[in-house]
Amino acid sequence: MLPGDHTHPSPVAIRSGGSELLGHIEPLWLALRRDHLDRFPLWHESLLLANFDDRMAEVLRKATRAILVLLGECDGVTVAYCVCTVNDKRQGELDSIYVAPSHQHRGVGTALMNAAIAWLTEHAAKDISIDVMAGNDEALKLYANFGFRPRTIRLRRL
């Protein structure tokens, strides 16, 4: 493939591990936060308060039973990730998932979701949840393909 030729992009390989891989996701987590800042200006202030170290500490506190970190890698560069946890009550959560715009609509999100659901099932998660920003219709469509449906709607006061 010639440089700049995107007609045959390199495949994305999925690497899995535990908390030791969390450091690899920081640039993409920050890109996700920037995307949310751009798309959801109503929550700009609270999104800016979020920082990577605090968010990962929160994820690790929840992962009392198990944690999975999936990295989508293309040509040695991390282009996607997914983080899942299971707690002592066997509640599973897809805590964070993101695919870089350059690799969206190529099946990467679906591959991450398939691997995440399989792992959560293997780790005896009795129910699985994911939080989605209100108005993130593209993400909602992806999650609906995996059987996720709204159960409750949490409102936040500004």
C-alpha cells in the first residue's frame, strides 16, 4: 500500500490484557473527551473536570472481580480501546470504548464489543451495562445491535 492510499487500510488487531494496558489508552481517552466536549456543549464544564488518572482509579475501584482492557492496534499504533469491569456482585460494565475517527465504520467497534461481551460472559457477569451520553445516537445504534436497551434515564442538574 502506498502512503496516503486508504483504499486497502491495514487490519486492526485486538490485543487483550488487564490493568497493565490502561496507560496505552490515555491519548484515545483524551480524544473521546474532546469529542464529547465538541458534541455535548451542555456538559462542557463537567467534562473538563474529568481527568484520566481519576477516571482510571474509579474503574480500578469498580473492578473488584475482574478487569479487561482491549486495544485495537494498526501498524503498531493504538487506534481503539475498550475497558470492561466486573464487580463482586457480578455486575459487568463496559466502562469506556472508543474508536479513532480514522478507523470508524470498519468493524473495529463491533470487534471490540464482541470480545467484551464474550469476556463478560466468561467472567459470569449476571447483567451488563454501559453509560452513553444523551444524544450519542451512533453509539446507541452500535449497542442496540448487541441487545442493549435503555432501562432508566438518569438526569443531571446543571
